[in-house]
Amino acid sequence: MGNTILPFDELMKAVLEQLKSQKYMDSTLTVYRRTYKRIHIFLNHHGTDIYTHELGKAFLADSNVSKTTFVAYSCAVRRLDNYIDRKPYRCHHGIITSRSLWCLQTL
């Protein structure tokens, strides 16, 4: 089974819908949208409208941003990669348990 191939606008909309269905906050979705606009510009500069893993890696390698922004970019790229690989949504931030909340409260 191959990767999903979509024009970037469609891919971006599909991933954002996936995140909305997971109840992501509007502010988080805005960060994803901004990142995806930057990736789209990057793709256009490379003469394509089709996102690939290789172009995602190249976008990250070409990004001269703060560490925090780079982490956000990496997460956005990972979401695109997972979608084109037809992998189901998976939370990348871990699960907060009552035990971990208790530990945080006692700090």
C-alpha cells in the first residue's frame, strides 16, 4: 500500500480536520495553519504542490528558527507524514494519569 498523494491544500485541510476532531484548541490549530502555510511556500519554491517525507525533512533542515518553533514545525511535519502514510491519529504528548498529576502538584 502506497502513500496518500494529495495536493497540499487538501492534505493540510485533512490533517487540520483530524486535529479538530481530536478537540485541539483553536490557538493550537492556528500554529499548525501557520506552519503549513510556510511548508506550502517551501513546496512552491521547489516547484511542487505535493508534500513528501523528503520535502518535509528538507523544510526542517532549511528552517532557521528558535528551538521552540522547530519543535512545533517537527510536530506539524510528523502529522503530515503520518497522514500520507495512512497511520491513524496518535497523541504524541503522552498520557496524563492521576499519578502524574499528583507528582506535578507536589513539586
